Amino acid sequence: MIATSHLTEARATSSNWFTFPRPNPHASLRLFCFPYAGGRASVFRLWPDHLPSSIEVCAVELPARGRRMKESPITRLRPLAQSIAHSLPLVLDKPFVFFGHSMGALLSFEVARLLRRECGQQPIQLFVSGRRAPQVPDKDPPTNRLPEADFVAELRRLNGTPKEVLEHAELLQFMLPILRADFEVNETYEYAPEPPFNFPITACGGLQDNEVNRQDLEAWREQTNASFVLRMFPGDHFFLNAYQPLFLRTLSYDLHHLVSRLKTAA
């Protein structure tokens, strides 16, 4: 692990990929948050208000959004995961967990596998949300190259893109290449078998999600030799936004117990 005296330098080096909405040097546990397709680090900016003070939120900022908006988006998962994994060791100075929703769940999973292979470091738990298990094939046809009108209709159906984006022509034109790239990341992913993790996985889903059903989420159980928990929430694919207070209360409960176990083990 990195000495505390070097943490400021480490964060500066990794600043392209990671954002700390509220730096918390006294935190016991760091929560790395991986955004969904089209999402940016700022979607997690208010999470520290609803989580225990022992948790420090670190949001992943992907290329082409936020302060990286002048960069080109990445259209394949493996180079994206590799870039994140290679930057992460600089900020792994304390125990950490991963959280990812939809595309972010898949990305966090592959980053965890890369860390295990290349760095010998692992999160103490993986929280995945709104995404079928990686070994479950996608039965739907690709959508990232649909004509614009059809692609926008798909965005409306998924209910995750803010209305102000969909109804603002200039903003929509800015976002479409990013969304198409992220959809391509998802739709070109090829699963490669590896041994299950030895840390717990918690999978979360929406009861009214037409994209990811309970069986798809249950399949995450195959990716761990440790405990597995499935939590279902009211709402569709973006239940974590529509029912954010409930979702964050539940996540807060889980993280609190993780911190308690860390203190007991110390």
C-alpha cells in the first residue's frame, strides 16, 4: 500500500480517472463508483451526504465527460478496464470496495479481475447493480449503431438519460457519441472464464427492470466463492436514481457492517 505521505501526489497522478467528491482522509473504507453508460463522476457527488462518515467516495471519471470532455470516448471494455486498473494502485492506501451500475457493474468486475491478476490487490466486496452477470449472453441485438431517431427512442425507453438532454438538441448532439461509445463497450464485451472471487458480491436490481431480470442477477452468484446477496428495489433499470434515498440507505447499511468487520479484525 502507498504511504499516507504520498497520497496527495498519488491522487494528482490519478486525477484523470478518479474524483473525490468529498475527500475524507480519516475514512476507514474507500468506495469506488463506476458510472453507467453516459454517466459521469458527478452522478455520485451527493452520495457522501447519505453514507457513513467512515466511507470515502471515489468516483471514476471516464474519457469524454466532465473535466475529460476533450478526450475521445473508448469503445471497448478491455482497454478501458486496463487504464483504470493501472491507475488504481496509486490510490489503494486503505481497504476498498467497488460499486458499478449497468455498464459500470461490468467495468468494475473486469477491473477487479485485472487487479487480481496483475497487482495482487482486490476489493473486499463488489456491489453490482442493474447488470446481468458477465457470463450471461446478451440476447438483444446491438443498438449502438441504430439511426439517430431509433437510438434516441431506445434512450427514452431505458429512462436513464435526463429529459433536459433528450429535449435539448445541442446537448443531445454532444451526448450521442458518448452514449453510442458506451453502448458499444457493453455490446462488444466477450466474457472469458476465470476463477471466482474470494470476496462477497452483492447484486442489486429493479423489480420493474425489463432489461435485467432476477435470474440474470442471481447468476452473479457464480462469480464468487464467498457470500452472495441479491437485493431487489422498486423501479426500472434506473431504480438507483428514482429510489435513491432507499437505495443509499441500504448501501449505507451494508457499508457500515463492512467497516465494523474491519475494525473487529484489526
